[in-house]
Amino acid sequence: MADRGEPSSEPEGTATIEAYEIEDGVVFYDAENPLAWVEANRTLTLEEFV
């Protein structure tokens, strides 16, 4: 059973997420799967996806 007493500094599954800025915002992508992407019309936090 995992110890849930202390939160990890990095959410599970986000180790390979990278980002770059574009004119209209920021693009987040998985460096291990660069064709995986999310498009949103509002600001989202990574925590909403993990």
C-alpha cells in the first residue's frame, strides 16, 4: 500500500511533460509522445488531468 501521508513533489505521470510558449498561450506536450496534446478554451491546471 502506498504511503499517502506526504504528497509527491511531482504528480504521477507528469515527468515527461514539457511546454513551449506560442502567441496565444502555452502548449504542453508529452516528450515521450509528442503527438498527444490537449486543446482548451480556458486555463487548466495539470492537476485537473492527473
